Amino acid sequence: MANEPHFARKAGKQPRGGLARNSHTLNRFVFRRALRSPAKEASMVVRRGSLRRLSYTAPVLGIAATIAITGCSGDSSSSGVGKEESVNSRRLSVSTPTSGFPATFARQWMTNFANSIKGDAVSPPVAARTYAYAAIAIYESVVHGMPGYRSLAGQLNGLSSLPQPDPGLDYDWPSVLASTMSRLVVEPGPTGPGNPIPPPPAPGAPVDTPGLYVYPLRLFFEFTTLTQASLKGLGPIQLGLRKTAGVPQNVIDNSVTFGTQLGNAIVAWANADGYAEIRFKGYIPPKCPGCWVPTGFSDTDKIANPLEPSFGTLRRLVLQPDECAPPAPIPFSTDPTSDWYAQGKATFDTDAALTQEQVNIARFWADGPGDTATPAGHWVAITTQFVRSKTLADAASAYAFLSVGFYDSFISCWATKYQYTTIRPESYIRAYVAGGSGWKPLLPTPQFPSYTSGHSTQSGASSVLLTQIFGTGPFTDSTKVRRGFLPRTFDNFTAAAEEAAASRLYGGIHYPFDNSLGLAQGQCVGNAVASRVHMTL
């Protein structure tokens, strides 16, 4: 990768590019911590009974019997569990800070979530929610082993506090991570082969508080038993590897107890976001000349239901309702001299003159559910490329920072979609554009309104936040190599987001203004997150 990680970036200041710039620039934010190597960060450790920083100069060489993952590309079908990443005869101290461990455990969880999202064809907005809560849980499970960092409690909407580790006990942070995540994917119940970790209820919660996989109050609502299996098994495998690495049983027990308490609290917080309630809400699309209608295989095939019509009403992680809302779309018109007609004609003409490179771009960024781990998973996979050789602290903080932004951007985008219920180019072109009768776009038209573009919005937010973390240098996106795509190199994250936005025009499923204003909407969300979420003290 060409550029090295770099922090201290200013929110709202993006590299120059071709699409519309964010007009909602927010307060400046400085992400003060540079990614550091395990050897450098081993200068700070946590000792029993203190939870304070002490000096330790010996370099950390590795971790015994940890496991590697093939990637977090979102297209990988392999979890990589069981492959040894590095072995060192010298056992790490149980007081080793989070930065003394490789990123492996965090990558494994994000990869397994990506595989489950792909396997069950989870929709893009729901997938973003899944990644976000998972990444937040990963971060919170290890942040107390990261001197100089702070919890997200008190910074995210509805998350006023979280359980704290006992300052009189030792913890193994990878074990805390494994047990926290196990609580997220395994419902409470007696210890047994299918549920090896007995989770006590959160303080004040009833004993029968459901886990995230108990219908209907579960975070990963669409996952089936088959795809859930890899998630249920990962935590016990990771705990077993920590025991093999020489972590004392009493430290494992401390870590499991704290991780389970933390997981309980995150489950309760996640289940209060309104998602379960909107599973059962009906929706009748409005009818008007410029309103969205389902797009099937023919003009008479109109049976598709709109996707997640109430998703925009969910509790946001950082933003407030209507914050970063884009302007209303241009007035609808079928007049060939109107601005709207020009937008439809531009989409139609672009499709008619597509180059092979534009076709490749459209398909590279398509990220359709079922075929891939969705658009959010694409940006998670890009993040994995950067943190693969870094520390657990690096991975946990990067995944969380990114995911908070793209999840809020999806909520913001979906609120916009169902506020304006804009007709899709396919429907408009076939009905009103000269020569467009019977026209079909390059990519299948998604079953929800057009304005704004979800790809553009979440890419705008992701590019802002990854720029904050990793800097403005060039990088190569190799996340689709396994699916037969060539790697694509970009000058910076903003250029990648702009290409992702343009890909929806090339695919024939969005008007140009869907993409440009969606990109600005996402950049606004990214700047809001960067200005308010402070991961360092």
C-alpha cells in the first residue's frame, strides 16, 4: 500500500475531485493518534490493581498460537479459523495492552460477519447496522487496554454508560473481545456445546433478557442458522487459543465475565434502537407522476415490495434527525426542456455510450446483496487492507470509527429516499425519454426510491473517516481480486468515493444528481462523526 497511516487530518477538508463538494462542513476534528507498531506501543502496559500506564521497553515479538484470517474482503468464503499467524516461545504477559496483539481477532469477526451477510443476502442498510454494532462491541471490549483512548459511552446516542473492568483484576483483552462478541451472537442459556459462555444479565435487566439471535429482538435479524454457525463457533475457538497461548484460567474467567457483562449492555442498547419494531410496520408507497414504483422484469411486473421503508426512522449513532439532510430534488417534469428530463436523458445517454472501463467500474462497485458483503462491507474490506499488519488496537479503533459513520449515513440516506420517494431512471426513461421504451440499465434497479444514492452517501462518509485515520495518500483496492476483478488504484479515499458514486450512473440506476448530492450528504455525515466522536483522550 502506497501511503502510510497518518492522523491529525481536518474534518471537512477533502482532496479535490470532480463531484459536488460537501456544503455542510462541520467543526474541525483532529484524530490525534498515529498507528504504531506493536513494539512501539508495548511501552505502556496495564498492571494488576491499577489500570494505569507503566513503562515497559522490551519489544513485543508475537503472540503464541493466534489465528490468521484470509481477509475481510466481503467476498471470501473462508473464515481462516485455525491457521496459525505467529508462534513465539516467550508467553506474553496477561497485562499486555491491546496494542501488543495483532489485529487477527478483530479481523476474524468482521470477516465472519461479512460472510454471513453475503450468505444470507442481507440488505445494504441492515448490513451497515450489523457491521456498526459489531465494530463498536469489538472496540469497547478492548479499549480499556488502550492507554490514551476513551470509550464511546457518552458519545453515541442512547449509550450513556457501559460496564467497567474491575481495577483489582487482571484481564486478557483478546479473551474479553471473544466473550463480548460471543454474547452478541449467542442467546443466554445454560452452558453447553452450542452455548459455551454462560452470560449473566446486565445490572437491572431481567434474567430472561433475549440475546441478539432470539426472534424477534436480535441485532442480526436476517441471519439463518447456517450462517450463524460460524459466528457462534468463533468465540470459543478464540478463547481456546488464548488458553493455548498460556493465559491463566483465572484471567480467562475474569475476561469472560467482564466481556459477557459488556455484551449484555451492548445488546440492550442495540435492541432499543427501533429496529425490531420496524420489522412489522407496513408501507404503502405514495402515488404521483414522479413517485417511485417497483421495477420488475417488465412493465407489467410490479410485485416487488419497497426495501426497508422505515429504516430512516431508526436511532442514529451520532447525528440527530434531519441533520445533514440534502435539499429537495429538482422539480419533477416530463418536459423535454426541463432539468429533470435532462437528468433522465443524461442517464440514458451515458448507458448508450458506455466504455468497457465504465462497465468495469459499475460492476466493481455494484456490491449487490447475496453476491457480496454489500457496499458497507466493501469499505470494511478496504479498512482491513490497512490494518492487516497492524495491532488489535489499530483494527478495533479503525473499524469502529468507520462503521459509526457509514451506518449513520445509511439512516440519513434512507430517510431521504422515503421522504421524497423519487422515481427511478428505469421507470422514467421507459415512460418519458425519447427512444427509451423497453430500455433496461446495465445493473438491476434496486427496489427502493432513487434520491439520494446509498452507494454515494455511505462512500462519502467512509472516505472522510478513512482519510482521518489513514491520510490522503494513494492506495490500491484489491478487495475484489478473488471475484475476478483487477485491483483499482486511487489517488486518495475521496477519489475512490467519487468513483463509487459515478458507478451508479454507469449502472443506469441513478440520476447524476442522486450521486453528487448523495456524496455531499455522506461527507456531511462523516464530518459530523469526526467532529463529535473522540476516540483519544
